[in-house]
Amino acid sequence: MQNRLTQALDFQSQALVLRAERQRLIASNIANADTPGYQAREMDFAKALRQATQGAGEGGLAMTHPAHRSGDLGATDADGLLYARYSQDSIDKNTVDMDRERASFTDNTVKYEATLRFINGSVRSMLEAMKSANQG
């Protein structure tokens, strides 16, 4: 019974961890928008989630370290993170596009909140089911 309850929340909890990591990357990009030569970073969320959930049957993430998240969208660095493609060259070689970063930040925030609401709803449903079973 406990395994079934844990498995029901594993996917969403792993998605929440990845959303938090993506939010950290986006915030770092925004903070370095005026840093000459800074290369904006990104992660392939879908691929990272796929990799994370492959090991869910064994009871954990399929990665040994958060830096092992990677994707196929662009060049990667030693951490396995992507370098975001930029739409316009800049004189100081900074690749942060503030419009893209703000949109990504907002989109990721909404999805993070949706994941939290889904987890809360699942927990609430499970608690109600347990209360009903005990009362009946």
C-alpha cells in the first residue's frame, strides 16, 4: 500500500525538483544579463524528466547528480546543461535575451505552481480515501 502511495507522487515530485532547477537557471541568466561574455544556460526539461523517471521503479532518480541533466537542443557543457541559442548578436558576446528569459521564467513559474497544486490535490484525495476507509 505504501509503495502505491509513493509511486503516485514520484513523477510529480521529480517534476517539481526539475522545475526548481530550471527556475534557478533562468534566474541566473537574468542576473547575468549585463555580464560581458556570459553564455545563457538552459535545460531540456522533457529529456531531464524522462531521464529522472526512468529510474522511478527502483525508487529514485535515474541520475546521480543534478548536474547530469542534459538535452539535445544545443551545445552542452561539462555539467550537461545546454547553452541557450540567442536570437541576436551582441557586442559584448552576452547571449541573454531578456524577453525570452522573462517569458521562460513566467511559464516555468506557472508550471511549478500547477505541479504543486496537483501534488496537494493528490495528497488531499489520498487522505480523504484513508478517512473514508477507516469510517466505513
